Amino acid sequence: MCLSIPAKILTVEGNMARASVGGAVVNTSLHLVDDVKPGDYVLIHTGFALQKISEEEALETIAMIEEMEKETGDPE
Amino acid sequence: MKYIDEFRNHDLVATLTEAIVRRSKKPVRIMEVCGGHTLAIRKYGIQQLLPEHIELLSGPGCPVCVTPRISIDRAIALSRLPGVIITTYGDLIRVPGSRSSLNQERAQGADVRIVYSTLDALDIARTNPQKKVIFLGIGFETTTPSSAVAILEAERQRISNFFLLSMHKVMPPAMGALIDQGIRIDGYIGPGHVSAVAGADMYHALVEKHGIAVVIAGFEPVDLLQSIYMLVCMNEEGRHGVEIQYKRVVTPRGNTKACEMVNHVFDSCDESWRGLGMINGSGLSLKEQYSRMDASLQFDVQVEPLPEPAGCICGEVLRGMKKPAECRLFGKTCTPANPIGACMVSGEGACQAYYQFR
Ligand code: SF4
């Protein structure tokens, strides 16, 4: 029950949305998040969208690790 | 970006593993306090990627596991009342109480229904006006907002037969209690989704008081390894503080809308945890203005605490003092199909996670 999953919002209707989780379509409540629109990624937990997922931050996290790779790739 | 495969990338895993090996000199004990992390660490074999002097411990992070037996017994007693429908998340019904479980009660005729969301429980109340529908609210900062929404919606829609038995808990006091109880922990892998809701700032008091390193982590292998790397760096440099690895969903203040709803509906209270005992300010009870929906006040059931089943060491497992395999029942009489203790019930329980990925 603890598991939360990234899901892509497909359609929004009032306080509810339909979202795609790896191809499967689920219903999710939007009571806890504002300004969610189709195409956004959210984290779903027990039927509620908990938070929007930031693509910018995700890319930055990966870039940081790739940067480490470059630094350590050089002979010390 | 689908936020899954990118964080399972082999090259990134290799880079991080090498970086950890290079950077880590001191022995460290790192505890995760989220059942989702316990499961992911076992599933991806994260411990096996690390040098031997980095030890990963599982803490009290599975809500089903930390729910004490007396709470299960209370839920069972409620299920026996006439005209009551019990609604809850799946795992809870399999947790053994002192003499029975909700599952056994259901087999004997109690109306116990598994719901996916609190809104489903509210629907059951709406369509069964002659019944009293009790939702068993368990879980940490991640699930509490959905219970708050159910209370607010019940009020708005004037549904008068919906009740909540709040067993909700908050995480930071338990993290402090473990250190107070003398468990040696050099760093916490902070719970990602708890923090997505409540915000990274909520650990500041803990960090100041105990001088510990906390890194809030995501749930994929890259997330976990990067977080362990960050904790190793903090320990090597003698730093404490709160850092966020899981920046794509965690911010310092979290989801303020969800937090406001929780604060509107709940008050802080002392709460008992399996294995850890009573922890000040670690629970949430409904505010007085919602007492008419408070199942702990509206139904009169008596339950007596009984000792834990002989041989089960869940209490020590939940405090990171023992590994599941050290339990003599593990994998023998206690299995996921026939759990003796709570830690074997849920996929995020340490005993089940260790069992599934032996
Ligand atoms: S293996 Fe079973 S009996 Fe042993 S500690 Fe875990 S849950 Fe309890």
C-alpha cells in the first residue's frame, strides 16, 4: 500500500482524472494537487495524485551523475 | 521521460557504485524507514553492490507492520458489531491479531471490504445509508491526506454514516525514538513519498537534535545508490543535515495544500508503534469538530493487550536490531502465505521483502 507510481495524466474532469500507468488506465483524485493538466506526470498513491513530477529536476539529477562519470573517467 | 527506466540505467548504476567504493572509508550503518525502500533495496540487490562496511538496515517504515496488535484487535472488535462495514487497504486484513484477523472475521460473516482509495469507502457509505461504514486509516504522511479528504468530503456531502479509525502516524518522531533507544544509525535514507507530501523541512528538528544525516531518496536503483553516495559523503566529511536526492517530487515545503488539509482535520497525539512502544507526538487523531466521525469515540469496544506470538521478533526487526533471517520462524512456520507476525504480511514488510528476494 506504500507504493506510489508515476502516471501520465490523460484527461481531467473536475476533481478526478484518468491517468496512464505503464499503459494501464487508472482513475485518480486531484483533491490534493492544483493546476494539473493532460500530459503532466504525477505521483499516484492510494488513488490520489500526491505531487507533480518535475521533468527539469529529473534531468538535472541524471546530469549530475553523468557529470561524475566524466570526472572519474579521467585518469587520476 | 517516463521517470522509471531512466533511473534503472546500468551505466548510471555502475558510475555510482564505483563512486561509493572510492569515497567510502568509514564503516556506516544506513537505515531506510520506508517500506517502499525496503522492497526496492531487496529487489535490486543494492546491499550486494556496496562495500562490506556499508550496512543497510530496515526500519519501521511499513505502516501495516508498525500498527500494534492492540489496534488490529480493536479493528476486529469493530468488525463484529452489528450493522458495521469495515473498509480498509488490502494488507491490513491479513495481519494476525491476538486471536483472529480481519480476514478470518470476514470468513465468519463480518462485512470487511478492501478499498483502493478512501473515496471508495465514502461511496460504500453513500450507497449503504442504513449501515455504519468505518474506514481503518493507517499509514504515514503519504496516506493521511487521503483520509483528510474523505472526512472533508463526508462533511461536504453530508454523509453521516462514515467513520474513521485513525491509526495514522508521522515519521520524524519515530526516527528520533530509534536513536534515543540506542540504535546506532549514521544516516537515514529519508522516505521519498512521505517527504513529497510533508516536505524536507520537517526533518530539521530531528537533524539538529541528533546530528544525523538524512537524504531523501527516490525508489529506483539509481535513486537509492545516489542517496547512499550522498550519505557516505556526509559521513566522511562529518556533516549532518537534510539533503534531497529525489528532487523531481520532493521540495523543502512539500505539498502545502495536502498539509493544510491534514492540519485542518487532525491533531497531533501520542501513538503506540509495534516494536517501538509509545512515541510522543507520533500519531494523528481527529480534531474535536470531527468527533462525530471518530470511530474511536463513537463505538464502544473493549480490547485487552495480549503478548506477541512466541518466537516472532518483529519488534527487533522494526528497530533494525535483527535481520528477518535471524528469526527462527522465518521461512519455516512464518511465510507470506501464513504470516505469524506483521512484518511478513505486506510486500513492504522487511520479513516479506527478505523472503521474496532471498
Ligand atoms: S519472520 Fe515472521 S515471526 Fe519472524 S519476525 Fe518476521 S514476521 Fe515475525
